[in-house]
Amino acid sequence: MHEAFSRIGEEVLEITGNGPEREKKWADLKPRILSEAGEGVFYSESVNVPPALTWLRKKPHRMNFDYRLIQSVRDAGMPTGLFYRDIHWGFERPRGGGLRPFIKNKCIPVFGRQELRRYERSLDILFLPDVRMADYLPLSFKDSGIRSLPPGGEERKNTTREFHPEDGLNLLYVGNIAPPIYDLRGYFAAAGEERKVRLKVITRERALKLYGDLYRFNGADGPEVLHAQGQELNQHYQEADIALCVWEGVEYHRFVMPMKVYESIAHGVP
């Protein structure tokens, strides 16, 4: 976003980084931004966890910093927009006892609703991966415009791909493996029935620790399981014939826009 606006000659002022870094940048830029509010626009992107929760451990008294920042900019007369990334907390319900399921089942939904209430009061435009996601928000945003802002992929120069099915089929899955939203057991079973099908799964180490036993991964007959991210994924995409996307019949998938689909297209992998 920064590069795109800079390329057409617009000045971009950033308030980014961790909490203390955002505080400092806002303190430095606040006088100018508020005094020139009629000459600019404000754009922000949410993270997967409500911002208030990110302040809770170290600076609980600053829990509302990000919300107040957006509100003060709008009160000064600057149009405000925010890309709201996901509402997974309305669908995920981890089972079992312990702190993690409690936080996901109880705390995050409470903070998630509070986050949306703040945005409803302070945003002119709410951007969503798909406008159908608005049907699942607990608030109407009747005074805000709602627009789609689908993800994109990096522009890449890919080498010509040669496909030799007689040598076997290389399948690649990159992403979460946590059921019920991401349940890959059927895919693994189908791949295991075909001798010439090789399946590679790249997921986070924590996901593997939590759900590895469910899939009964083993090095001999099952899929190859790896951890990789960013530039480390390039080689795996180059070796793949097809990239898999889990699209089970769950309500969540009626509006979600999986980033890995765009990533695989950017790499030239169907």
C-alpha cells in the first residue's frame, strides 16, 4: 500500500511497529496529522487478534490506544478506512480445558466485539476480504460504507513449468491443519491411495504439535511435513504441480478469501 501510493506521488506517513513504536510515531506525527486532517485520508489494517489484547500483558492502561487514535483522526475531519482481516473468533471453538481454549472461547470473542464497536463509531469505510463477510459481523456498520478489498499476490517472473504426469504428481498444501475449519484427513487418505501421488504439507510447528496426532503423520507412508515461511516457500512452490486449498462445507468458508490461493497463482502453480 505504501509503495503504491508513493509511486503516484502521494506522501505516506506511517504509524507502524509494535505498541511502543506506534505510540512514539503517533506522538511525533499527531500535531501535523490533526492540523492537516482535511488534506489526507487514514487507512489501517487489523491483525488477527484484537489490538487491545496485544497491550494487555505489558501496558493494560493503553488497551484503547489504537481505537482512540482512529477516533481522534476522524474527529479532526480526516476520512478513515480499515481493512478488517478475519472473524475466525466467531467460528472457532477449541475443545478441552486449559488456558488456551479459555482465551479463544471466552476472551477473544469479548475483545473482538469491543473492537468492532469501536470501529463502528470511528470508520467511514470498512474494508473486508469479501462483502459477504458483513453478514457475519455482530454489528451492522449502518453509518459506514462496506467495500471488498480482496488479497493479491506478488508479481513474479516464473520459469516455464513442465508437467510430466507419468513421473507422478506433486501436491503442496500450505496453511493451517486445525479442524473443523481446516480438516485435511480426507485429502491425506485420498493421496495415500495413489502410489504416484506425493503430498507435501507445510504448517506451523505449533499446529503440528497440537494436531499432529490426529493425522498420524509418519515419515514412511504419509505426507512430508515441513515448517517454512516467506522466501523459504519459493522452492516448495517450484517443485509443486498442484497447490491444495481446503474448502470444506463449513459456514466460515462462504466468505473467507484464502491468501494461499493468490500466493500459489503468483508462483504459477494451479
